[in-house]
Amino acid sequence: MSDGPPWLVVGLGNPGAPYAGHRHNVGFQVVDELAARVGGRLRRHKRARADVLEGRLGASRVVLVEPTTFMNDVGQAVAPLRDFYRVDLDQVVAIHDELDLPFGAIRIKLGGGDNGHNGLRSMRRSLGSGDFFRVRFGIGRPPGRLDPAVYVLRDFGTTERSDLGLNVGRTADAVEALVHDGLQAAQNQFND
């Protein structure tokens, strides 16, 4: 069993029921799946603007996180948790939607740019670096000339919803592989 600092696994999204089914909130859906696997419920953290669940995924200690800030300010929730749990950047994982991947595709990587994602930008600014893991869930590009900012704040379509549970489960599997087996093994198994 691992006795060091836990992995900080952060789902990116917006709080509240009106946003729950949006493409931008798929990170929350993956964290909810991981919480079910841990066997607990996220609860408000006393020192950060986030709901958290401490537990284990196999032998790995994890803190599952859903910021209660809006997407543009998630870093304000993540940085205090990183300090509270004494987690290094190489044990921080952001799970987020990705416009540049087809629906359901998964990519795992360490570091990189923000690619216009305000949640990643906020985390980079608050953590002082972008050198954290990203588990990216493909949501595809918006149809026609629809503004991407509008597209991400819409619910998944009917066809997408029929496969959403399976894809959220696969993404949760990818997070588990990352924390158990490391980046290379997780990429080999899940990067489409």
C-alpha cells in the first residue's frame, strides 16, 4: 500500500444541477464514477471551495475533487487542496472535456498547453505550472458554425448519451491505470 501523499484527481466542470449534463462537465461525471468505485460520497472541504472524497483506488490513495467554483476559477479550489494534502504536481490529475478529440476518445498526457480551456488555464495560473497530468475526454467539434463556448455548455446529444456511461467508465479506468501503472502503461492502453 502507498503511504505517501495521495493523488489529487480533479474533475473539471461547473457546479449545480443546470450544468450537470453539459459536455463541459464530463470531468465531474468521471469523478462521480470514481467515487462510486471508492464507495463514498463527495463532501464539502472545510479549507477549499470544493467537494472531495478521500479514499483508495486499489493500493493508491486518492482525493477525488469537484471544485465548487465555476470553470474559469477551478485553480482557486485546486491550489489550496494541493497545499493541504502536500501533493506534488506529478500527482495532480485534471479530467476534462476536449474539443479536438472525437466523442469518447481518451488521451492521457503530462503537461501541455491550455488549448483554450479556461479550467486548465486557471489551474496552470494557480498552481504556477502546467506540469500536471491531463485525462482528456473527447467531445468533438461543434457542428457548423456553432460557437465552441456555446457547444460545451450544451447537453450531450441523444446518440452520445447512449454511449456516455460506457465512455465515462472507460475514462475512469484510464485514471485508475494512470495512478496504478504510470503514464506510459496508461497511454499504451487507453490513448486511442
